[in-house]
Amino acid sequence: MKIEVGYNIAFKCSQNVPLLLMLSVHPSRQRDLLTKDEPSFTPDVAARNYLDAFGNVCTRLVAPTGTLHIRNRFLINDSGLPDDVVPDAEQWEVNRLPDEALVYLLGSRYCDTQKLTDLAWSLFGSKPAGWQRVQAICDYVHDRIEFGYHYARGDRTAAEGHEEKVGVCRDFAHLAVTFCRCVNIPARYCTGYLGDIGVPRDPAPMDFSAWFEAFLGGRWYTFDARHNHPRIGRILIARGRDAADVAISTSFGAAQLEHFSVVTEEIGQGTDPTFVTCSATQASENVSKLPQFA
């Protein structure tokens, strides 16, 4: 199937502000692009890409004083298949794990494993190791947290999400990732596009989505504690330890988010993809703001 995706984002700056963007399709999906994944900037600014330590495409630029518009729209091919479900995927002992997977067993900024390890073992230690244990974690998180865009908070940790019992997609992912790590299953945070393909249309404005991957049986598998069932048409942008590694924008100074809209639509099903604006509050979960430097 063909999917049309894109975004329209605007920042207002009172002075020149360095920006780091993470909006490009992940290198693992670039072979599926049918048109260029290339943002446009108004006013025009110089920008360059590089790969970060996790293999994600990052874009560096300096936002000028005033309002900077960042727009993109492109087509990508997708298999049309739902996420894999492999109930017999096994959990490897830690000493069998590849070196590169070990970092995804450690605590990180939003995945505070030290606060949830005892709880994780009490809840999931008796579950069959492997796929069933990860699915049990997803079931628990899905039932534990109430989803709502008005619950978005950019500094909520996994332990806080567990206690508050509310959140957005990043909070579901952080809690599930943390529980997996606590029981020695490598897990990494993912962000990207996920449209309403093969499911009833969500009336809420579109946003970027968060899910996670768990390492089982020698490979990474996709899990989604928020939706908690296989989905079609995920388009990966970035992976990391948690949301701090994959924020769609990081500003090194004051940059006010003025506009944010995302589109993800299957082409050829009688749809006419249009941008729907979401609030800055809804979008704030994907934006990282660092202290302003003079």
C-alpha cells in the first residue's frame, strides 16, 4: 500500500536559536520512499543531516528571529501487514544477548528502572518468559494508564506514570519499556507515524506516535502498550533509550511552538489527506526544550 505522510510545524523565536530536529524517516525505511523525504523551511535556512549514536537521522539548523515554518509531505510504500505476532519468541539469558542490546537493559532519563524493579518481578516474574511476558506487560500497562491528550506532561517518568495512571502514548511506552528492562528483556523506545489504517478513525487530530521494541529470540519485535493490538502502517522515525533520545525537536534557546499538524493516510481508499492542527499541549510530548543560552 501507499501512505502519504507529512507535517507542518512552526516555531517562533525572539532571537536566533539552534535547533535539532528528528523528523526524517528512519534509514531502515528509506528504501520504501516513493518520493523525497525532504523538509522545506520558510524562511529558507541552511540545514544539514547526520546520524546519531542510535542510527537516527538528525537535522541541524539555526532558526532565525521570527517564525520558522517547517513543512514536508511525501509518499512511502508499506507492506500493509500488521505487526508480527510470534508467541513462541523466547527470552534470552543476559549472557546470550548481543553487546548492542545491553544498553536497553539499563535505566534512562524517563525509564527509572530502580523504582520499578521489585514491582516488575512481583507482577511478571511468574509469567512465561519471552513473548508472553512482554504481552503481559503490555496488557497491564494498557489497563493501568488512561489515555488523554490533556494528560500530556513532558517530564513524566515511568514510575510517575504508573502512580498517576494517566498519560499519552509516550507514557505507555516508557512504562512498558521500563518493566521489560526490569525483568531483563532489552526494550527500546520508538517514535514515528501511525495512521488510522485498518481501524476505526480516531476523531482526534493526528500526532506522531510512540511504541516500543523488545528483543526476543535474536531479533527486535514491535509492541504497543497503548493500542495493545497489531497495527498496520507504522513508519519509524527514530529509536532510542526513551523520549529524550528521539524528541522531534530540541531547541538550544527559547523557541515557542506556534503550529503543529501531522498527516498519515493510506492512498487509494477514497481518502483525501488533509492536515489537522493539534494544540501545542498535545504536541508538547514530542518537543524537548533545553535551557536557553545567551
